[in-house]
Amino acid sequence: MTARTTQGSPDATTAPGRPRVPGQWPTPSTDEIGPTYAALMRERARRVLVMQSIRASLQEQPSLRAVLACARRWVADVTRTADEVAKSKRETRK
């Protein structure tokens, strides 16, 4: 009779040499997930941090009007920065 491992047992593995903890997904290393996925996750983390910062700034505002004015300033700052970056990219392309 052959030995059989059940899912979640200490000897059941998802990757060679890495035991799987019952009820928990394995955490892949950067080599396993690939550089493209790792870059995507870094970009996602950056976006989450920025959005949380903006939200915190908006929540600090004392009134509805102040929130909307602050949001307009954020939008104007982001648009201005995007225009500057686009202009610099156009200049380097020439």
C-alpha cells in the first residue's frame, strides 16, 4: 500500500521543501512570483499609501466645503505634476 498525505498535514507541501500550514496559503518568494508581479505589487502598495494619505488629509478638514476645497487642491497638484512629468518625457524623447 502506498503512503498518502492529506491536505493540511505537516508533510503535505505546495512547493518543494516548504510545508503548508493548515488553513493558510503559502507565501511565495520573489523568485517564484516573478519580477512583473513583484513590480505590480509594489505599485499597488504605493497607490494604497498615497490614497490613504489623501483620505487622512481630507478627514482632517473641519467642514464639507473644506473637504471639497482640499480635494480640488489635491487634484490640481496631481494634474500639475503629471503635466511636468509628461513634458520632461516629451523633451527626452526628442
